[in-house]
Amino acid sequence: MKPSRDESVVRVEGPWTHRAVHAGGTRFHIVEAGEGPLVLLLHGFPQFWWTWRHQLESLPKAGYRAVAVDLRGYGASDKPPRGYDLPTLAGDAAGLIRALGETGAIVVGHDWGGLLAWTMAVLDPKVVRRLVAVSAPHPLRLRSSLLTDPFGQLKASRYTLGFQLPVLPERRLVAHDGSRVGRLLDAWSSPEWPAEDVARKYRDVFQIPGVAHCALEYYRWFARSQLRPDGLRFARQMRTEIEAPTLQLHGALDPCILPRTAQGSSRFVAAPYRWRLLEGVGHFPHEERPDQFDAELIAWLGDPEPDR
């Protein structure tokens, strides 16, 4: 078995800069490029800031300041023992926006990053100027789909049941040089993605000590909190309608979060809302088809009155 990796593997060079930013007592590794309105990019599982490498080039060219972050527990950010619930993670991101010298930002989140972007728009609405959810339903929509769609979303999410076990799932994720991370990327994406070098990068970063455990804690909180007081309180809070203009982008071939699960999220948005289903795309549209994704994103950001 190969030795675990160190955090230097996340410092991929490119037309961007790396630095550490402290927010709420936690140190976050961020990557930034460009000047203009702030766009905060939040990744999902099983990834890290590098998932946004294409957007870190396209957004600055369009006149934006793009900042991608390693979420709590991932990459080169801190890996504390607690705080993997959506309210705390949303507080992390809101604190990060303020630490970057801004009062608000356009927030773009994929997968778990999308769930926490939805959460930010409810719990700290002034900090989210526009919301972009990628492959991510509203948390209450995901929760209800797991109950009402047993042969659809619940079946698609069955891999998360294994994540509830202690210790063993972490070991499986890093075993055999992180091969399971590669298999998950393959299973959730369109046939032509990912290239071997892309999968290799994600496999390496998941072998940084602590990352696999912290990443699974997100799933454990979501599942175990459903009937606990903290989870019930979160569900009550999330019924508040979202006042930020919202764009939802989803791959038509996504086998992980089904398009029909995500599409029902519009009922939680009072502001202008736009849904875009990207044909021939799986769970990672911003990487599988970056040109198509960026065209949709940048056109919507440039529209002063985005449609419903």
C-alpha cells in the first residue's frame, strides 16, 4: 500500500494564486483569479477546489473575481473533528466571503457545495447575491425524494448507506491507491469523462490524512440528523423561501442526483429562477462540458433580469 499523500498535492499550478484565509476560527485553502464581483465556487464529493479549474479561467475573462475553496475537511483546509452539518458549513462559506473583504457574493455550488449554497441563501440571505446550484437539489427536496421515490432517488443514493458505518468506508475510499474514488467518478459521469490524469488527481487528494473521514461526516450528519432536534430545526428553517435569483444546472444523465429530484427545487425560490438541463452530461457538468456550462453560467450572470 502506498503511503498517504500530503497537502502539497492540492497546490496545482495555473493562472491563479493559492493562499490561506481564516474564517470563524478555521483555516481554508483558497484559489483565486481575476477582479470584479466575487464568485465563490464550492465543490462537492469526492473532489476539491480543482474541480473549478475551467471556471477559474473563464470567469476572470468575463470580468469576475473567482474564488474556489477547499471545504472544511477537504484538501489543504483544516480538518476539525466536528462541524460537518449544513448550517456550520454554510457559516464557513459566509464567513469566508466576509474574510475576502466582501459583504456578499455570487455563490456557485456543486453537489455538497450546492446543498450548502442553498442553505446559505436561507440562513444568511444577505450574503448570497445570486445562487447557482449544480447537480444539487434543495435539501428539503432531496430529503422528501428519499422518502417518496424509493425506486428512483433512494435507489440512486444507496451508496450513502454504506457510508454510515464507522471506519470501514474511510478505509475503502483510500485502499488500493484510492481506486474507489476513481470508480465513483466513472459511475456518476458521462462515458467520455474523466480522463485518467483527472481521476488520478482526485484519487491522490483523497489520500491526504483525514480527508476521507471528514468527507463521509457530511453524509453521516445528513442521514443521522433527520429525526434529531438539530435536523428537525434545520428542516423548519429551510422552508423559508429564497430571495436570491437562482440558476439550477443539471446533467440529464446524472445517476447520482436524478434530474427529477433536482427540478422540484423551484418551489422553494421566490426570486427569478431558471432551470437548465444539459443533455449528454452526468453529475459533473462543469468538468464534463465546461464550454457549455460556462456559456450558460456567464450568460445568466450577465442578465440583469434573469427569467423565471
